[in-house]
Amino acid sequence: MMKRIVWMLVFAVIISSSLSLPAKGSVSRHNVTYYSELDYPPFKFNQHGYPSGFDLELTRLIFEDEKYSLYYTFSAWNSAYAKLVNGEVDTVGLMAVTEERERDILFSNPVMRTYTGIYAKPSLERNEPVTPEALSNFKVGVAAGQYTERQLKEEAGLSEFLTFPTVEEGIKALRAGTIDLLFENQHVVNYLIVKEGLTEEIRQVAHDLYPVDIAYGVSKGNPELVDYLNRRIGELRGESGYEALYQRYFFVNSEFYADRIRNNYMALAILAVLLVAISYILLKLYINRLRRTIRGEREFSRDVLDHANLFVWAVQGDKTTVRINAYAEQLTGIREQDAVGVKYDELPEIRARYGDLAVLLDEALSMKFVENREMTLIGRNGAFPRAFLFRTSVIHGLSGVEDVFIVAGMDIQERKIFENKLQNSYEELEAIYEQLAAAQEELRYSYEQLLDNQDRLRRNEERYRLVTEASNGGIWEIDLVRKRHYYSPRWFELLGYTREDEVTSEMLENIVHPDDIHTYELEMTKAKGNERSLFECEYRLRMKNGEYRWFLARGKIVYNEAGEPYRLTGSISDIHELKLSQERLLHLAYHDELSDLPNRLYLLQELESFFAGPRRKAALFFVDTDNFKYINDTLGHKFGDRVLREASSRLASLIAAEEAMLFRLGGDEFVILQKDIDTTGRAILLAERLLEGFKTPFHIDGSDLYISISIGISFYPQHGTTPEEILKNADVAMYAAKEAGKGKYMIFDPAFLQAFNDRVLLEKHLRQGLSNEEFLLYYQPQVSLKTGKVIGFEALIRWNSPELGFVSPLTFIKVAEDSRLIVSIGEWVILQACRFAKRLQNEGLGHYKIAVNISVVQLQQEDFVDKVMEALSTTGLAPQYLELEITESTIIESFDRLIPNLTYLRAQGIQIALDDFGTGYSSLGYLKQMPITTLKIDKTFIEQVPAEDDKRSLARAIVLIGRKMGLQVIAEGVETDRQIRHVKRSKCDVIQGYYISKPLPEEEAVALIRSDPAYDIGDSV
């Protein structure tokens, strides 16, 4: 409270002191004392220690600075009102006008009218509206000493109520539940509710009660002030500043403003009625005239549209035709009376001959309009087509009228004919021009030949000089008789000298490299002795800077009449870079590009050289990294190359240079040659050191990679006497180490060769089997889970060898692939399988798909696609009945190379199946790029049947992948009831396996189809 009083005093002092200072050129001003309370917002209140409110700001606007000086004092309302009645102050500002107060003081004209409202909390329970007559049923509060207290007593007739020092205190009591209703000035309460954000806590239950005028209260001792206030109030009410002030504090326009707006609207309404009446008369006259004009223009437009070469078709948004002009009728044969009211796409002529026109109309209805689209329309009865230039547009209808879409086409047939004639004429002129140009070129060529012949003699005379001066080689000449030498300027330039250098004969002595002097003198002697027609020699010459560079010298001996050589003339060319390139190529020929280690060629020459010596002993290590192919497939070839470089460095670090030599044969195969060893112990120690060294992981790209090696060791001369034999036996020993579990070393044992010999024997019989027709195909049926019917077969090869008996495909297929016999065998299988499928068709047994397994070796053949298409052509089988099965690993090994061939075959209609899906390394990214139509779930996933309610089945996951990609899913290897239930739950499309049938010979397969079996698979589920 004390803080507010202090601020009031400070504010009064500032105002009084500022107003007491005389302004330049000012006249005497009247003093006005303003005494009021600050507890009646929004009229008067304290805002952050500063007096504010509608009353105070309006007072500042009313009292002009040049006429009045205001002196403010603030206190309680009862005190302020008493001082006003006693004439101690001039005004207390705005206050409610009552009869009692009119007896005590003077009032200005009303500034505004205010009302009393009744307020309650939303939770107040009441059965009927709150009215002044019903206030006695509630606890009511009101601000003490205000006019509203008198209204509550006298007009509402309530004798018992609670009073509060200020309106704010009354609102607090209402919120606290001390009172049920607040009876107070609604301007004041509404302002406080908005200001304090209480719109959800307090609501007004009675509005606009007991209207009261609000005016300035003035002391009776100062009646002239009332006249001034009335004049200023009248002036301010017409200004925007007053209205803005009113809206800021009361959130609505003043009643004066509303009355003025209402009067303005009435005047405008009267004026509008008069204008409407006049406009109606004028518009009526204009419409009558416009109708006559439109009628004439419509007739003119119809006449123009009907007689011009313009095609017009108008429709509404529902495709209903509203207009066809006569030219369109004549061209299409569709009469307007038959088309109007009918949708254009229902007209038979449109569907039969004018589909493009319907498309144009459809685009227009979709608000896709075109400009100058050229189209050709055929006349009725197949008349000669005519060219049109079409555009589409829309005529927007007014309210209640539909839009009309117009297709208009200009007949440009004549123009096209003239354009073609013009183009032909242009081409004829162009041909004539080309003939003239050719003739002109021939004349020019003849003229140039003439000039060339005239100049040839002069150029021949200068040729020798120009060659000498401009040749990139250095010209030299030796006078064999006088022992003198001549060198051209270019010769010196090649040796690094400039024209400014003084070159002496002493400087040119001994410039041939000492190592090349013998070769140089030998070749020179042969040339002089006429042993050779030309002198040619490669040697190094000392440059000006002391370095040596390689040069090629060529020369010719000139003989005198006696046949004796007297002069040698020639040139030298700088071949230094060529020699360096040759040395680099020689290095590349004998070294591996990736690791820079000696390669196979180097190894074989080294072995031959070493074995040529007497009583030599050596150990040969064949080293191969384990599972390197997996690294390549999963991490990529670039990463694989890094691994190979690291492995090469690791091997080199484990071998002393004087102990052994390290070679890389290719891929992940390395060879170590250990010379002059006395016992096998040294070799074993080295092998163990190598294995131990590879137990340390490779740190690549922040990750540790563990790689083991397998080592095969053969000894010279115990295990071979030739490089090829000793290398082969070390290789065989290495494979034995891998078979023994990898990460080991094995010394060659002749028993290791037995497996190799068995393989050679198998390959021999395999070649004979192909020529002796020992192979045959068995066919295993594939059944639809949906229908229980056979829909196709998988062709499976069998080999019945007279010497070996029945040989399992698991045994001979790998050998066939390694020996490339699989190519011929695969071609035979495709041809026989196609013949079987075609036989079923020819015998009327139905159309069945035949699936054939394809090897990666076959796919890599350049003529593979041609062979497949040739088999289809030979047998007459349609491509869609052939399915090629490829395993995941087959595709991944050569993805980029194989995909184009498979894509082409798929485009021809041939089905592509991914066999043994789930056992390889293919990602979904690879899968999406493969042109496959079928996924075959590997039988290992079928054998591992999960529990009945297992939703995480791999088979089910594979089926979901296939479904997402639109592929057919086949489950192979189905053999039991439990497995058939599993594939049914997984929603596979087709099953294959011994549950249905084992693979059958051709005749048994044909008999099966003839019996038309229907497998009751549903009973097993």
C-alpha cells in the first residue's frame, strides 16, 4: 500500500512540475484538480505502479495542454467523493449518474452507458434462471460504496448481502466460494475476467441490468468546466482515437459509434434501394438489347461453325454432348440430334473409330487442356483420313449452369499437302545444291593439284634441310676417312645442350656408357665390314647433366666408287622411356600385380633353374587361405584384394629372405620355395611358424579379421623331379590339409593321389558316357497345393555306367563342371526335357511345365542363350513351359555377368527359378535384381519342421518374401505328413518330394499323367 502511495505522489509531482513549466509562446492555463480512487478497473487502476485506465486516458485527451493543467491525487472513493461535494477538488473523473449524486454535484454529458451484471461460478447449481427477484436465495456480494450497492438495495430489494472494498476482492470471494453471486458493473467485471484469464472459472448469468449513464462528476463551484467537458466530449466522439481507446478497455465499440454506424447503414440502405431500382430499369433495357444482339451473334456463329472447316464438339462435365457442328456431323456421320443428350463414350462411332477424340475429351474433363495437338481423323465409311489441329478449352457456366468443355479442331489437310510439296521442293533444291557444291569441290581440287605440282619441286629441294632441322631424331655423320664427326643441333638438344653451350670435342669423348661400348663397337664393325646393310644399336649416352639415357642409333654406310666405305650417316632417337616401359613390362610378366610378388612364370623358371643343378634338395610349400571365397562374396572383391595384400605381407614377414622365396600363383594361392634343406625338420618349423603367424588377426577398417591357412608340402626330389610334378603334389597335399579340417599343414603322401586318380577315372568314363548315351532323365512331379493336381515336373539326370554302375549326381556333377563336360551334358538335358514336355502336349495329356537345373558353367557360355532357344525351336515347345533352375550361389558368383542372359531369357517367356533358396548369401537387394519367377525352398528347411504354432518358421518367412515379390514358392523334399502340414501352414504354392512321388523314368511319368491323379492333400492338414 505504501509503495502505491509513493508512486502516486511521484506521479503527481512529475505531472505538476511538467505542467507548471511555461511553454514558449504559451498563454495562461487553468488549473484542474483531479481526485479519485485507483481501484475501479478498467476506469481507474494501478498498473505496475503507474495510474492507468479508460478514465485517466480519456481525461488526458479531453484537457488540452495549452489550456489546462491537471493535478492528480488518488485516494479512497469515499474520500474523493466527499472532497468533490465540498468543492475542494474540481472533478473525480467518470462516475455513475444517480439522482442522489445530481443533488450534490454537477455532471457532464454522458460519456457512455454502463450496466449491472450478475456473475457466478460454472459449478453453481440452479433450477431456474438467476434474476434480481431470485437473489435472496443466494449469498450475494457487491463492492462497498459504489452505486451498485444502492441498486442492490433499492432496485433489487435485497437487504442482506456481503460488501467488499473493491471489485477485485469480490471476484476473489466468488472464486473462493465465500459468495454465490457477484452483483457488479459488468464493464468492470468483464474487464477483470479477461485480464486475469478467468473465463473458464466465472461466467455471467444475468446481463444488461439497471442501465446507468457514466459522466464526469464536477464540483458545483466550477460550472464552466462542465461546458468545456461537454464540448470536448462531443469533439472526441467523432475521432478514431476515442473509439480505439474505448475498444482497448471494453473490447467492443461504443454505443455512440454503433448508433452512428447504424445510421450510416440506414442511409446506405436507402441509397442502395434507389440505386437498385434505377439499375434494374437500366439493366432491363440493356438485357433486352443484349438478347437481340446475342441472338444475332448466335445465328452468325452457328452459320460460321457449320460452314467453316472447323470440327467442334461440346460436352458437359458428365460427358453429355451439348453441341456438334455440321462439319463434325459430315466427317463422322454422327448427327447432332442423335448425339445431344448422350454421353460421347456411349456413341458406337466414337468407340469404333474415334478413340483418340474420346481421349482428348477425357483429358479436357480432367482439366488437362491442349494447344495445337495434331491428330488424324478417318471420315465416315472409311473415307480418306484428314489432319486436324486440335485445342481444348472450357466455358465456365454461371451459378446454376454447368461448365461446357469444347474440343475444336481446324482442318489442316490442305496445309499438310502443301507442306509436303514444299518439303519435296526443298529436297530437290538441296540435291541440286549438293551437285553444284560437288562440282565446285572438284574444280577446287583440280586447282589445288595444279598448285601442288608447281610447288612440289621446290619442296623436294628443301626437304633434306627441313628433315635435318625439324626431325625429332638427332642427325649424325661420321667421315670414316678423315675421322671427323658431324652432329645436327637436334642431336645436341637430345643430350641436353642448348645453342648457347660451347661444346668441345673433349666433352663428347667417352659419352657412351661403359657397359654399352662393346656392343656399340661390335655393331659398328659389322656395318663397316658390310656384314649388315644397316647400322642399328641401342646404347646409353651421357647427358649434359651427367646422367645416362637410352638411345636408338640407325645409320647407313655410304661407299665410294671403289666400293670402300667412306661415310656413315644416321640418326638417334630417345628411347629411354620405352626402355623403362619394357623393364616395367618385364617385371609385370614375372610378378603378381596385386602383391608385387613373383608369379607362377617366375616360379617355374626358378624351379627349372634350381633343379638343373646337381644334388639339390628343396621343399615346396603350397599355401592357401581358408574360406577366402566367403570373404569375397560377403565383403566384396575390393576388400578381398586388401586381405590378399595383407596376407602377402604377413607371409613375407614370416619368411627370412635368405631362408626361402615367396610366390603368388593367383587368387589366394601362394607358394614358398625353401632351397638346400637337409632335413624335413626345417620345413616343418617354417610351416608351424606360418600357421602360428596367421593366428594373429588382420586389422582392417577398424575390425579384426581372423584368417587361417592350409599348407601342403612336397620335397624335391623325393616327391617329384619336375617343376610341374613337385607343384602338383604340394597342391594335392594342401587339399588334404583342408580335408583334415583346415588351418593345418600336410606333407605329401602318395596315398593322396588315389582321390585324384579316382577323379581322373571318373572324368574318363564321364566323357565316354556322353558319347555312349549312358545318361537318362527321371522326372519328379510337382503338385499344386491348391488343386492337388500335377502341374509340372523337374528333370533329374541319372548315369548308368557299364563299368561303374549307377553313379550319384552328387559324385559326377562336380567333376563334369570342373572338366566343362557339364556344357554338353546340360545341352542334352535341356533338349530331352523339352521333348518330354512337348510329348505330353502332342499326346493330348496337357500342358505341363518342365524344370531343368542349370550349372554356373553353362550360364557363363557365350552361346548359352542360343542353345536354350535352339532347344525350344527344335522341339516346338513354347517358352513358358520351360523353367531353368539356378542356385543362389551360382548367381552370386557371377552376378553382373549372368543377370543380362537371365533377363533376356525371362523376356522370351522362359521361367526362372531360384533353387535351394535360403542356403546362399543373397540379400534382398540382389533378389530384387534377379529376373526370377519362382523360389524353391531348400529341403533342409522342410526337414526341420517347427512346432504347430511356430510363427517364426524359415519356410514361412521365405513364402512371405515370395509373396511380396509376386513369385511362386515351391517346397521340395516333402516326404511326411508332418512336413505336408507344415508347408500348407506356410502357404506354399507347389510341393515336390517323395510324399507325392519319387523321380520316375519317362514312361512311368507319362503313365502317371494318363491316370490323372488328384492328391488329396487337404486330408493331411
